[in-house]
Amino acid sequence: MMLWIFGLLAVHFAVLWWLNQGVQNIVNFTQKTGSESETKFTIVIPFRNEEKSIPKLFESLRNQNHEKNSVHIIFINDDSTDSSVSQLKELIKGDFPFKTKLLNLENSEGQGKKKALFKAIQCATTQFIIQIDCDIVIKQQWLESVIQNINKETDLLVLPVSINGRKQWFQEFEFSALQFVTFGMAGNKTPILCNGANLVYRKSAWLDAFDAIKEGDSGDDIFLLQEFLKKKLTIKYALSKNLVAKTPSVKSLNKYFDQRLRWAGKNKNVSIPKYGAVTFYLGIMQLIPFFVCGISWKIGAPILLFKILTDYYFVRKYRKLNKEETSIVLFLVSGLIMPFYLIALLILPLFTAPNWKGRKVNV
């Protein structure tokens, strides 16, 4: 048994090393400098009840280092009940440098992010769409860097996202690990994940894929990737600190589990090659050391420590690319929490359905 366990840990180190090489492949491929595309772009931003986020996003967009005339922005309101719409109207009337349109999703058109995106993308007049969430914050060089990484062959460009909120360190580390896997797999020519908070795609390709992704309230990103993979379209990933979109951490435990349950609920409908195998492997590797600890602490504790420190080494390398610090003490605590967190994600769907901003979510 000992030989089997140590062999498994050696395999785990090798897997993470392989993923790290994939991340480096993406970093090396990412365009850092060079002339920007002359193509025009539309930034599409769906929102619902984002009154606290809108001023920060506007400030981020206002400060972009880019020729403003080549980019249009469409905000699409998904039945907000707070002051988001009135805020937007005031900000747009000001000295905002982009040509901006505000749309409202009508009751007859349905509800949810996918329907909002559909309406906004139909109204866009450009070849390429840059999709972001309303609650992100971006660097001054973000738009310039995004456009440098798009060429005429690109159908989908996947960009990095990180959690902005140091007090929520468990969320930060979990999300960074997820992004490490996202770019590691893609850099090894096996893409399995993307994030709709920071994404670029060809308008015509997205509209062609809409019938395949429109069901359910969640998954506008991963099911789009799935459909593009099926159609063998051109998918690129780019990774640099200037491309990162920072999204806020979830402040309450209930909302945090609602968000993670929405994400987990998509798994049953994902048919991307290697997706199931990767998620199963990463989950089981969180549980095996605890299982061994249950048999023998003397054997299990060193194995658990080795596994967490291995994860720390590679996740820390990824986070350094985004200029993010990683506390080894907090990471160790996160590693101890993770198995119980995963078990909770398996059990909770039996008793509750996730919510999103006051709506029950159909995943």
C-alpha cells in the first residue's frame, strides 16, 4: 500500500509539472507588444443589480490606453431592481470616452445572462465581441493587450480572471488553482475550461452556437467552449498580468456556496474531452491523503503535507505571473479545509438549489 501511495504522489507531482509547462506555453505565446488590430470591437457587459460595481468598472474602462473610436460598449440590463440603470445613464451622459449603448432585456425576451448576451450581441455591429462581467476591475493596459492577442483567424480568445479580495483567501487560492488548470490544460493543447468574465469571440460563431448553449441559466462560457471544440473552431488562450480581470470575492458563505453549486451543477452536461477525467482526478487527490490519515496518522500526515506543499509550489508559481502573493500558512489551512468543502458540494445539491441574485438557478 505504501508503494502505491508514494507512486500516486509522484504521479501528482508529474501532473502538476505538466500543467505548469502548459501555463508557460501560453505565457510564451501571448503577445506582449506589437501593433494593434485595426478591427473594430464591441464590449458586451450583461448586468443585474450591480450598483456597487458599476462606478469601479467605468473608471477602469475610462482609463484604458487605447484609441476609443474603434471600440463600442453595450450594457444589457437583466431586470435590475436597484439603481444600476440610473447610475449607468448618468455615467454615460458624462465624459465617458467610448460610444456606449444601454439595452434592457424585456420580459417577452426571457431572463438570464444568456438571453441578455443574445440580445446585446445581435445589436453589435462589429466582427468581434469582448465579453466581460460588470463587477470586474481591469488594468490600464487591458484593452490594448486584449486586442494585440486577436487576429483574423481567432474564433475564441480565453483570458485570465482572478479573485480580488485578500480577506477571502480560501476563495483566492481555490480560484487560482482552477485558473492554473485552465491554462495548463490549454497550453498542452487540451482546453477544458474558460471564464465568461473575460472572453473574446467572433460574433457570427457565437450566434451559430447559441442554440446549443441557450438552455439553463448557467454555463454561457463552458458550453460555448464545448460547442466551439465540437466545430473545431480556432481557440486561443492568452495570459499576462495586463490581461487579468479581477472579480470580487463572495462575501457570505451562503452566496459562496450558491456560486459554487451553480458551477458544479454544469458538470453533468459537459462533454468536453478530458474534462470529467481531470475534475475526477483533482477531486480524488484532495480526498486520498485524508483517507490515509484515517487509517494511520503517522503515514497519512506526511503524505498530506507533501501533497499540499506540492500544490502550493505550483499554484504560487501561477499566481506570481499575476503579481499575487501566496501565504504558505493560509495555503496550508486551505489544503486542510478543501476535502470538507468538496464533500459539502457533493451533499448540498441533495437538499437545496442555488440562487443567483434572487433567482433560483436552473443549471
